[in-house]
Amino acid sequence: MQEPRLLDRQWREKYSIERLGEFVARCRKRRIAVTPQRLAVIQALLASENHPSTDEIFAAVRRQHPHVSLATVHRILNEFCETGEARKVTLLHDAARYDGNVEPHHHVICVRCKRVSDIEILDVDKLLEGTPSLGQFALLRCSLEIEALCKRCQLVEKRAARDGLQKQETKL
């Protein structure tokens, strides 16, 4: 069994460069206009390491294009999801989050701070390989979402537990 691998910043940067290089060609093939707004949205999406919300993408796009509306960003993100340029990740979140990585991968989600990280687990991908359906469902893709506690939140919990013990000892 292969060890699961978090997809790091270096992997993401390489992937982003490749995706941006192919983006224009895919848009033209689908007869979708390559506008500055679409380019700004895909760049913001691929530059983010934390599966950004619409508002976060909007803020990044507005830095380059101050006249772009939130409705335009919503529309572009929906279009990207429909055409396979992005994926919507919504588990554990009040608002939709978006992922520019459309290659097969999975997510590990911190249940406390809601941070989402991409993870590659090849054995999970192989598990359903060659399976065309699951009962009445035609299998399209598989994406596992793992609930966890990130390192930062683990430290916060340890500190809180330690501080709580110290307060109890002072009362005694």
C-alpha cells in the first residue's frame, strides 16, 4: 500500500502553470471567449492553496480588475464547474469553496478551522478502477473527503488543554 501524499505548494505551482497554459486552448475549443475576467478568475483559483470561497476569489480578482462584479465571478465559477475547469467543494462549509485542481485527488478537511488540503491516495483511486456502476448509479468519479484536525488546530487544542489544567491546579 502506498503512503498518502499531501499535494504541496511546489506540486500546486507546477500544476497551475500547466493548467493555465492549457486553459486558453480549452476555452477556444469550447467556443468560450477568453476574457480578462475569466483569466483573472482561473488565475486566482489556481493561485490559492486553500480552496477559496467565491468572496475570496472575488477579492483577488478585484485587485487586478476593480470593476468586476461579484455576480460576474459567480457566473464564471459556475461556468467553470459545468465545463470541468473547477470543482465545487462544500463539505463542512457554509458556503461553496472551489478547487482549480481537476485531476483525480481527495481532500483532507480540518473540522475546526475548515482548511481544505488536496491529498493523493493512489490505493483509493484503484479501489473503484474498472467499476462502471454502483447499483443504480453510473460511476463518474470518486473523491474522498477526510475529516481531520490540522497541525495548527492540534497545537491550539494542546495549549487550551494545558492552560485548563493549569487553571484547575491553581484553584486547588
